Amino acid sequence: MSPANIVSLACQRGLDIIGITDHNTTKQCELVWKLAQKTNLTVFPGCEMTSREEVHCLGLFEDFDALRIFQDFLDRHLTIIPHNAELFGYQVLVDENEDILEKLDYYLGASLDVSIEEVEQKVHELSGIFIPAHVDRPRNSLYSQLGFFPPELKVDALQISKLAEEESIRDKYKISQDITIVRFSDAHFPADFGKIYTNFEMENATFSEIKKTLHRENGRMVKIP
């Protein structure tokens, strides 16, 4: 899952848009975006955060100014736990030649010390897109950790995992039809890349169009194949 491999696989497998959402860090996003500039692939930078309640949620951002501010937020709030590379694998930052620039010695799977509401507020303060991740899973999901949908939480969509079906999840958790549901590959390994995707019916591959489509403005629509 190196930046070069991600861009190459996305192009090979016919994806038009991808989001880069490493756990609790944004530090590899800019390189993926840079490599994609040589192709027709659109890359949106972001992050998969773990809230204080151990809820996984996605944030996507339009530009790198917002991303840098959000990285500062992560740096201030991530619980620092020494990383065990033998147990969890290496955490490295690489350059475009895949040479290692830095090894991160703190565990990126740890939680932040802020609530999911505070994470959502920060993402939206930076005009980002906020999506609770894999809400159907029995752990690290909105419903597994909280047991309910907080009424004050402002989401742009909810993501379901690759084996879940939209209508059954809507019925199970009583999710309003006003909330858009998406399904992504959530790929952690190259073999899973692009296996699952969502179709966006919109005018062009821009961040503003993604936002409008998630909120189904002016006939824009999201469809899970």
C-alpha cells in the first residue's frame, strides 16, 4: 500500500476518485496526490480518526492548508503509545521512490483524547467532509461504541463495510433516508483495492461536487452497485 502502488492500482482498476485516509495521520496524503497528477485519477486527502470513544470516522479535505491544520489537531490529541512493529507492522513515511524517510515510533491505531463530536466539529470547521466509518461493524463503529446516533452529530454520510447491504443497515439502525450511505473498499491490502466502490452521479470530480452529491443537491445522486 505504498503511494506509488495505490495510484497505479486505482488506475488499473478503473477508479476515478480515491480518498487517502490513513489512521490518525495525514502525512502521506500529499505524495499520493502528487503522483496522481500524472494520471486522470482524482485524490482527496484525509484521515481515519479514532475518537475518545474508539469510534472510527473519516475526514476528507479540499486542500493541504486545511490538512496541515488538521494534522496539528491530531498531533495535539493523539494518545501516545509506543509502537510495536513486530506486532502491528512498520509505520513508515516514504518518498516517490519508496525510500523510507521516517519511521513513526508511536502507535497510529491509538485513540484521540477528544469525542466524536469534537472531531466532527473540527473537520467541519475546516470545511471538510465527515463520515463515520463502517457503522455496521461490531467494534470501532458509531453504533457498537455509542449504541445510538447522537442527535447533535452532523454527518455528510455514513459508510458501511464491504459485506453490508444498505437497506438492511438502514432498517437495523433506523437510519433516516435523509442520510446518504456509501460503501468503500476500506482497503488495507493491495488485493482489496477497488473491490468495493460507490458511484457518484455528479458534474465533475471536484470536492465541492462530492459535497453536493452526498447531500443530493439538484439531482446529484450516490448509488451503491
